[in-house]
Amino acid sequence: MPGNARQKMVESAAVLLAMRGLDGTSFNDVLTRSGAPRGSIYHHFPEGKDQLVDAAIGLAGERALRILDAVDGRPPREVTTFFLDVWRAVLDRSGLRAGCAVLAVTVATDSDELLDHTAAIFRAWRARLAELYIVGGVASDAAARLAATVVAATEGAVVVSRAERSMDAFELVAAQLLEITP
């Protein structure tokens, strides 16, 4: 456990942020979920909760980017479908209890550093989607607009579906996004 305590805490924090948000994620919850020893928190995160949260959203952001590698070279509609399917699976597997850890931090933090990091993550997602759309034949400007629309609309659809405890809003937004994807 000592060698991977930090990683388990970061992974646990990412899950808890997605399910409970920033204010609902405490060090104690992270320790309980990860099974890490109590002393691990301040050993691995001497700067406190923001340092742990920063690592957790970094992990979530990188995982999303890596997942998109699966559709490199695919047609734009398949890229959008894949992105939507990833978020649909998050909602389905969690019983509509989990969303996006990055969004959860964005809407709840007062930290300029964490906001800068969440902004960088969203920019990276938009850039990667745009890159995939360009490879699929979409013009650069249109690809950037489509990528921003897909990220923003999907994030919003996840939030609304969680609030309504129904996939209806998500599916309506998904259908619209697929309609506008060439």
C-alpha cells in the first residue's frame, strides 16, 4: 500500500468529486474509500485539500483525453457518439449519481489555481475533439465550434439529468449533437 497510497487517494478523490462535489469530498472520505493510512494525507498532500483536488482533476482530465484516443481517425459522428457514450456510461453505472469531477470543482472552488487547472482541462478536451473532427474532414473553425458545443452541451446535459434523475435531457441533447455533427 505505501507505494500506491497516493495514487489510490487521487483516484478516490476523483470519484468522490464526481459523485459528491467539492464541498462533499473530505480527506476522511478519501481515506475511507482508498484505504490509505491517515498519515498519508499530509505526507502526499502537504499543501492540503486543494493539492489533492488538483491531482484528482488532473487524473480525470488525462483519462478523458486518453479515452478519446480510441476514436482517432474515425468519422466526426463516431467521435461525437463515442464522447456521448462515455458520459452516458458514467450516468448509467452510477445510477445518475456521478457527473464530471472537473465541472464539480469548477462550480464550487474559490481557488484561482484550481479554476486555472479546470479551464486548462476543458480547453484540452475541446482541442482534442477539434483535432479529431479536423482529421475527420471538418474545417478548423467549424471543428473548434463543434468541439466547444459538444463539451459544453454534454456537461450541461449530465448536470440536468442528474438533477432530474432521468436520462431524458441527456438523450435529447445527444440527439441534437448528433444531428449537428457532420
